[in-house]
Amino acid sequence: MDYPTTLLDCTLRDGGYYNDWDFSKDLINNYLRAMQGAGVDVVELGLRSLKNEGFKGACAYTTDSFIRTLEIPLGLSVGVMINAAELLTGDMSLESILEQLLPETTSSSPVSVVRVACHVHEFGNALPASNWLKERGFTVGFNLMQVADRSQQEIEALASQASNYPLDVLYFADSMGSMTPEQTGQIIGWLRKYWKGPLGIHTHDNMGMALQNTLRALDEGAFWLDATVTGMGRGPGNAKTEYLAVELAQRRGSTCNIVPLMELIQQVLLPMQHRYGWGTNTYYYLAGKYGIHPTYIQEMLGNSRYSAEDILAVIDYLRIVGGKKFSLHTLDAARHFYQGPPRGTWQPASLLKDREVLLLGTGPGVATHREALETYIKKAKPFVLALNTQSKIATELIDARVACHPIRLLADCEAHASLPQPLITPVSMLPSNVLQALQGKQLLDFGLEVQTDTFSFHTNYAVLPTSLVIAYALAVATSGQAKQIRLAGFDGYGAGDPRNPEMNKLLKLYLESQNAEKITAITPTSYDIPTKSVYGVIEV
């Protein structure tokens, strides 16, 4: 049976995760006019919630009294979303919670559409809410989240459950952004075995497939379609309203006026997107491909401590152990790539004992002061330890290289293979794919363990607060009983960059640890460490 196509825009609800649902009334009214012009049928203005922890704006609650202050255009229906978790707290009956969330029936409320977002394990217990909602006149939708990886049997069972309740539309969400159009069609076929009513879809754009999946769903008979302006939503975002509105107008044989919408995008939404950074990228693509919750990517992109190598390493870790459910604990564990007791077979003291060690970083100070550094190395003859593939100094002046990040090692394996120096790395603890990539390279095996706020130095391994290569290099020199440590190419970052205080904290922790060696920077640095000039130490 064919049903009328319904375009539902949920920009303010989904986008509210970026600004705590704190949208100005002027913005909302301009948005509502743009939605009417674009041919949108329903606007989901926000959430209905009883939670009140920390400040959130009006669209986190979307009360009837608030909606009445807005300029709702004729013909535009208003919806809200409830999270099933709030209905199933156990503190009150489901009916009592619903009465607090929706005190008015549709005879007086400006809300006509209520959707309930459910994880699979919540679905059966939340479905009775549909009876209560229908009795009060609401159009009722239930949104099934994270169904892309469910089996045919599971999805058919969910559809069978839904068929026993008076839902107006059964939605499924591509929560991980991992679906293809073929999978979209397949899931609709499975749902259709028992669910004969209207179907809806909510897509995420991790793999750039949100619009294609939505249109495939429409072709397969899913007539409720979600979208957001510019795709605004957590992480990679959603199908874009501006695209879907044009596609639907063509299919409907109608026209849509997207001028107000494009003005809203240009004047308001694009600046917000530049500020908050939603939209897909390679990291979200990989997360979608491996079924990893996009919040992992969003958290890492919002934290400057995660380098590109860190993010890729975490994705690789979650691909193996599973990352469908977001957990800060799992994210923290994923960042600590070395698990179990530290293992190593090489003793740095065999090369470094009582020697001055020069650590070569990757900052521009090395290239800027190259001649002076090379003169100093030739005269003072320190043991020169280059971080990763630093190559601004003449290669014959570098004694060894140090690297410990698995993803960085993989990325640099070809460069390491062509460099003549031995590589100090935790050989016994590296993943097999990294070892294979470094096959044939002379490797010196110094183990490491990561423990928060800890520096501890041993003959063939160290315990470090982080797997950053600078911490590992300092540990190699310290376990090697070096006479002193000098740094070049540790310039630091620009003013206000949070990586500066992070590095200062790390260096301070090192200097306060037992057996720490004296460290001195001999090229410019913004870090809080003693500094001398390479031009002055040349003659010393």
C-alpha cells in the first residue's frame, strides 16, 4: 500500500547536541519559514524531557508554552522526540511519566507528532506508550536505533512486536552510518514481513551514503524521511534537507522555494558548522565501515591530545574489539595501545651510559639551526636520538631513531626501511602487522607500559604516563643512564593551543620523577624547561 511521502526535518533536535538546544527565537522562526518554503511536512523542534541537569535551551524540553511563542506557518506540523530510556526508569509508571511529558492532548497542544527513540532492548517495553499517545490524538512514531547489524530473525521479530500496537510509522535508524542502499532495501524487506503500516528512515552520513540510502528507502516503500539542514547532527550528520527537498519536489511534480532555506544556511548554519564541525570525513567513513559509534570520532576530534595516528589507532582497536556502544572507558583503553606487562630485551645502557644524549624533535627549530646543530654534534659527539623519521640533520650524524606509536610506525615503515640507523621500539609488544611491515629493519627492543601520571625507569623497559614518542625517548635516555639530555626541535605550539600545557605537564612530571636526568633545550622552545643556545654550547 502506498502512503503519502512525509519529509520530517529534525535539525533543531539533532543539532541541539552541539549547542545544548539553545537556539534563539529569531533563528527558529526563520527556520520555520524556510521549512514551509522547502516543502517540509513535519518539523521536530526538539526533545521532550524531564531531565534537568546542567543548562539546556528551550528545544531540550520543547514545551507547549514555548512552542506557542513561535510563529508556526500554516500547514507545518510540529513534532517532538522522547527517549525511551526516560519512559523506562522504573521510578514511575510509564503512564505517569507520559502525563508529565505531554500534559495536553492534541485538542489544545501545538504538538501533533510524537516519536519515541528506542534501542532494540528497550523496544518491547516502550511500545505500550503508543496506546497512551494515540488515545490523546498524537501521530505516533517509534524509531529503532542501531538495527544495521541485526539479523533477519531479530528484525522480523521487532516488526512483529510493532504490529501489535497502534503506531502511525515505524522508523529504523542507520545509527552507525554503515548501511549501503542494498542493506537499506534488505532491512525494509525484513520489516515488511510483519509490519504493514508506514515505514520511515533516519540516515547518518558517515560513508557519504545518507541521501542515497534515504532515496533507496523511498523507492522501497518507506515514506517518512528524516533530514536536517546542512546535515546538522552529531558527528557525521544526516541526510541534508536542502538536497532531499529538491529530490522530493521533483518526484511529487511540485515546486519548492528553497531561497529562505539557502539564506538560513549561508547566514546561520554554515558559520555554526565551521564552529562545531559536523559533517563526514575519513574518520567517520572508517567508523561507518566498521560499525563504530560515531561519538568516538566526535570525542577524539574535539580533543587536541588525539593526533591523526591516535584516531586511526583507536579505530583499528575498536574494529577488533567492537565499538557499537560508546563508552569513555573504552575510548581511554583504546588509546593505550600497549596492554599487559612491559616486555623488552634491549638495555639502553649498553649504548648510552654516561653519555650526553641529544633528542631531535620534528619542530622547525632543527631546520632553522641545522648548521649550528651539526657543528655541535661533530664537536661534542652526543648520542643523537631522532624521533620518528626526523631527517633535517645529516643522516650520518644520527645514531639511532626512536618510535613507539603503532600507527605512526605503519605509516613510516617505508621511510624506516630506507634509513640506516637502528630503530628503538617496543618490539616484543608491537602488533603483528607492524612487525611485518618492519621486517628486515634492525630493531632494539625497549618495552613500555602506560600508567597514568607515572614515570618509572628500568633496564629494559619503562612505565610512562603516555605512549607519546617524547615520553618514550626520555625513558630510553634515562633507563640508559645518560649523563644529560639536550633537546632540539621541540618548538612548542601557538599561543592558546592546549597541547602546550599538556606537554608542560608531561615534562614537569618527568623532571619530578625518581632518577630523571637534567634536560635542556638548545633551540627555541615555548615549553617550561631550561634553555640554552646551541650557538653557545658549540664551544663548550
